[in-house]
Amino acid sequence: MDQPGKKTAAAIHQEIAQEVDQLLGVIFAARRKSGRLDLEAIEMAVRAAMHQGGSACLTHLLQQQPPAERSLPCGCGAKAQYREMRSKSILTAVGSAQVLRPYYHCPRCQQGQFPTDQVLDVEGTEFSPGVRRMLAVVGSDSGSFQQGRQQMELLAGLIVTTKAVERITEAMGADIAVREQAQQQPAVQLELPVAVGQSMPVMYVEMDGTGVPMVSKETKGRVGKEAGQSARTREVKLGCVFTQTTRDKEGQAVRDPQSTTYTAAIETAAEFSRRIYREAAQRGWSRARKQVVIGDGAEWIWNLVGEQFPGAIEIVDLFHARQHLWDLAAKLYPSQEAQKRRWVLKHQHLLDQGQIEKLVGALWALSGTHPTLKPTLQTEANYFQRNADRMRYPQFRRQGLFVGSGVVEAACKTVIAARLKRSGMFWTVRGANAIIALRCCRLSGKFEDYWEARRP
């Protein structure tokens, strides 16, 4: 029998043609017998035959001859010597294929190397680049790794393990995260290159936090939301950047299509500060004629804004501010729905009109009639007073700006919750951050750029 490396392309083509002919013979025989044609069975069978042929072609192409160069430089400074030709099986987009390539060994450091593996981008893995790309996509989609394995079998006809989907997905996400970290160091030193291009009317930065369920070791020693209970989640800090060029017929702000990019991680506020600054700077923050930051009342957000985005228009999400009034009303009138609603509508009018000083005064006035709620009223009054300049909603609307953080709130669901907060899921920080990095990359439309940049 001929060795794989000895086969000609014509011989392989003939083998594939024979397999297809045999398959068609079986199909037509079954049709004559049953009188019907099972199209799905046929197309799956044809795909399997094409995979066999493609695998044979790849195996033929990947058979190398012993090298003329008998030594190569080694990382330790010595020379690695050619030893022998070794075979390796890899799963490709058309099935399993064999690679025959030279093996070199260094007598000084005792390390071996396969230069061909690096060229083919299969170093340290049994999956081809095309299959790894598929695994990363299905593994980071809105489902489990198990569902990703099932998608690979159904859609690509490839059999992989659930663990393989998890391992490859997290490895690719971790690589994206490492590359992002390398880009954040210049952001710390404010050495990012100035983004060139035309100016834009408005650029927004929105930020929020959302909890992700963790394995117990990741929450050890952390206080939970309820008194006496330990934490079960870790907060993902999520930011998005987008632009606005137009308004609708009613004068409402309209987000530019395909303009939103995302960045997120489980990390400290200081670390996230550098992350979101880099994202905005790369998007051209300095070229925006109006720079707007929208968030809820979390102190870490506005501390970050003062540090990284001085001079930006700061807006507290209107709907978050309204929720403060509803939560307070529930305590003022716990079992009186009609009174609660009337109270909210009355005071919400002050909020919507940006009359924050009057609203604060009204809250302080309630202390005399509701002494047991005085600490709560004081906290809420301080919240509105502290954010008064961020709540001038009529002024913001006259400028044609958004006054809600709906974009980042939606992102908390689509980017984070849809993949990491499904029933029964618990994460390590490392695993969660890998998936988050990969999902942000894909949903920001940056995956193709990453894929090209990582090629050897």
C-alpha cells in the first residue's frame, strides 16, 4: 500500500469520487426499495463523505519530508538537533487529519520542538485553527458548554467533548484578556495615541455592575447582601461606549447603529477605571464635541469619572433615580397602594423637572411626620443632593441627550446574564473573566481583528 505522503492529488481525487459513487448507489437503491427520498439523511451522508475526502486531502497536504536543515536555534542559546519525523492527529473543520513533521531536540535544555506546529498554528493543541474558532463561538454563545458540544456535532458534523469546548473557549478568552491588559498599561500612563479622524457630535460612556454566581472559594470572607450571610456572587463591572449623531422626529436621541462596544471584568474599580478609559480613548473620546457619562448613583462610578473623564457631562440614569422614590414610597406607605402612587407621582414630577432642591426639601420635611424613617429619609435626601447637578434632566433633554442608561443595562443582560447567570452555573473569577472578554470582543465586532492579530 502507498504511504500517505506518496499519494498523488489525482489518486486522492479518484478515491473521493469512488466513495461518492458508492454512496449514491446506496441512496438510489434505498429509493427504489422504499419509493421515497429522505433528503436529510442524504445530505448528512453526503457531508460525511465530503468530510472523509477533505480529511484525506488535508492528510496528504500535511505530510512533510525529512528536512535538509538538521539543526535549529533553541531558546536556551544552543542548537536543537533533528531526530525524526513524528505524526500528530488534529481535528479539522472536515474531520481528523494527520500531520507528519520533523522533531528537533535540544541536548542542553532537553526541550523538544516542532517548528511546523507553530507555522500551522496547532502548537500544543489537537484542534486546527478553524475548529478552535468554532469552539470559541459556540462556547461563548448564550448556552452551556454542553450545548456548544451539541452544536458542533449538529452544525459541523464534528465530535468533541464538553471539556474541549470549555478549555478552548476559556483559553481564547484568556488570551483576549491578556492582550487587553497589555494595552491598558499605556492608559495608566496616559500615553495612548491620539485617535485621528473626524469629530463626532456626541460620545457616551455608560457603566454599571452586575453580580455573577461564583464557586464558594471565590466568595470566601466576602459579606453578602443579607445580614449574616456570605456573598454568593462577585460583581462584574461593565462599560459601554457608543455615539449619537441624530435625533428622531420627536427630538429624542438616537444611538448610532453598530456604534456600541463593550468592556467588562470582575476587577477593582481602579482596574476598571483604566479599562473603560482605554476603550473610550480608542473610540475617539477626544474628538467628541460633547462627552457624556451616564450611570446610576454608585459612588465608584462618579469617582472614576472625576479621575478619567474630567469635564464630561455627568448624568444619573433617570429611571434609577425614580426607583429611589418608589423604594422610599414603599416604606412610607407599605400597605397603601393608592397613597404610595400619588406620593411618587407628585415627587417624581420634581425629579423629572430637575427641581432637585425642592425634592430634597420635601424629603427633609417628612422627617417630622415619619421619625422612624428619619435615617432612611436622610440617606435619600443626601443621594439626591449629592447628584443634583447630574439630574438636570430638562437641560439635558434640550441638548438632545440620552438621560437613561438603558444601553448598559441591556448589556448586563445580553453580555453577562445570558451566558454567565444561567440556572446551575457557578464560576471561578478566571473562567468568568475569560468568557466575559470573549463575549465583549465578539459583541463589539472586534473578533475578526483579534483573530487576524493572533495568527503566527
